[in-house]
Amino acid sequence: MSTELHHSLILKLSSRLPKSLCQGIRSKAISQDCINEKRDLFEQIYSAGAQIAHKDLSAFSEYEKLWQEWRYVDNESANRDEAANEARDNLSLLLNLRKPL
């Protein structure tokens, strides 16, 4: 396999990974535990792709956007349980404060 083809494949796969992770987390097909177990691997894949994408400014910009979205979704999902508990507490407060008919 030529080096150029190898680089192209790395860039393609490392660009698809954050999209897949975002969809998997949002659909709950991927658990937070699974993400936590593989976090180091994801960072290695990011670094490998970033080294290749860095050679082309437009490709690097798009690459960074994909990974920034993934990091946002990852942080959001890590806080999801806490946010759900807080929302439940707020809802129960609203129900207690409502006027009787």
C-alpha cells in the first residue's frame, strides 16, 4: 500500500470516527463506559489524522470541527445523568408550586 493511499485512508477513517461516536452517543447505542474505556485510543486516532490533515489547511479546519463536535457531545453525555436528575428535581418543584384549580 502506498504511503499516499495509507494517509488518505487514515484521514478518512479518523474523520468518520467522531461522526459515528456522536451518533452512537446520541442514540444511546454506545455507552459512556465504552467511551471511557476507549478514550486513549480515540485520542491516538485523532492525533494520527491531525498530523496528516495539518498539511492541508482546509482539510485540517474541517477535521478540527468534527472532533470539536465530538468533544462537545462527549462532555454533554458525561453530564447527562446529572442534568437529568436536576431536571427531575426542578420539575417536581414546579408541580408543587402550581395553583390548584
